[in-house]
Amino acid sequence: QKSLTYSNYLLVFKKFLSGKCTIYKLFGLCMVLVLISLLWLQLSCSGDMSSVTRQNQHDPQPPPPPCPTERQASAADDPSWGPHKLALVVPFRERFEELLVFVPFMHKFLNKKKIRHKILIINQVDHYRFNRASLINVGFKESGNDTDYLAMHDVDLLPLNEALDYGFPKEGPFHVASPELHPLYHYKTYVGGILLLTKRHYHMCNGMSNRFWGWGREDDEFYRRLRKAELQLFRPSGITTGYKTFLHIHDPAWRKRDQKRVAAQKQEQFKVDPDGGLTNLQYQVDSRQELTISGAPCTIINTKLECDQNQTPWCLLS
């Protein structure tokens, strides 16, 4: 029956071709050829797809690796890096363009050195003048039980030399941004910029004084606290990059510092605060937010400081 059907088709086709060659016959012939080509193309593609499917079933592809930002973020707390964990405390207010540079840079820098860490941005959101020392005290209190040492770290100072030590300062406070290396401040008793302390040593000093509203002088008072607590201060050795060891990204023309001294503040700024510090710190955490900047995780702690205007009336500028 099949051969008969085929013979019938052949006879019809011969009859179609016999006689005069007309436009209709040419058109019909073209349509037949087009249909045959389309049928062949469909069968070819079906065969290719089925072979690919069989190959994938026998040799499945591995899942794609996690994106680099995920790997970078998880590396901040790798237990294989050691038992100690750093709380990087950054006193902060309205310097977002610097923060966008600082957080990814420091996260990458500390990961490369295999320093377990978390970055705490203590953001002052009240209406008082900026108080760096009080914000560092807040960072100490809010750093959690999973950290055992802290870095008092300015947001505009980036370490460029990978030989700088950010490890656990067991022997005593370690001043990373020493006067021999800091690009701006070179006096012997300077302890600002970047200072590492164990939490125990910071507590021995009762933290920093809360009396310093506005910019400056709180580091000089803290140096006296270190001396009073009989803590030996250590600094980097063997660093040959000098004043190019750090990148200072603050632009004084764009963001001016609050250097005003009002009322009795002019005399008080040089005095030692014997009782103030962690013990009389007053603040409220307005909110806490986990943030990732270019793959680098940090915690923003929005903080409202409180001021006793009878004790420090210069916390406000009239």
C-alpha cells in the first residue's frame, strides 16, 4: 500500500510537470521546495537539541560560583584567622563621600591581612556639636561581646602600607598613625588618627572624656589617661614609607572643621577630666542599620548624645 501511494504521488508530480510551463506551475514548485527545506531544518534542530539534552543529563554543569561581593562580605569573620576580632570604630557625621571610599577600602585591607573585624560607623544625629570622643565611647559600648579589641579610626585616613599592623595589641595600645607616619600631625604625644587598644585597656582608662565638643584636643587628653593607667604606648617600626604611609582624603575647603572655642572652653580644653568617660556617658541609639557598600559590610549606629549644659555649655553654638 505504501509503494502504491508513493507511485500515485509520483504520477501526480509527473503530470504536474508535463505540458506547458506556466507561472502557476513554477510557483507551486517553489512552494514545495520551501516546505521540504523547512521540514528538514526542523528535524535537524530537534536532533541537535535532543543530543544536547542527553549530554547535560550525563554531564551536568556545576552551579555558578557566588558573586565576588558575597565572598568578600563573608570573609570578614573567618574563625580560621585567629581567636581575636577587631571592632573598627569610626566616629562619623555627614561625611558620606568619605564613607563610600573608607568602608570598602578598609574591609579589603583587613581581609588581605586576615584580620577578623566588623566596621561600626557611629553616626551622630543629634543637634549638638560633633563629639568624637563620646562617639568612640558609644562604639566601645555597642561593639558586642564578639570583639575583644578596638580601633579608634578616623574616616578620612586610609593605610597604604600593607606592613602596618592591625593585629591584637596584647602588650599595650598600638598607635598605627604615629607622628613619624601621619601626613599632618608630628608632635610626640599625638595619639589620634588610628589607635588600637584591647577592650580591657580601654576600660582601664575609663574611655575618653565627654567634654570635648567641636574638633580637636580629645586625643591629647586621652594620652594623659594612658599615662595615668600606666599603659605603655607602642608604635610601628620598620616602616619606610614616611608621610606617604597614609592617604588623607579629607578636603578642608569642601568640609570645614568645627574649631571654634567658646566661653570657658578655651581654658577647659587643656585640663584633664579626672572623672568623665565611660562612667558618665549619656546617649541613645536612635536606630541601627546593616549596610553593604561595594560588597563591604558595616553597621551604622545612629546615635543621639546628651549634653549637660551646666557642665559643658559649649556643646551648643549660640
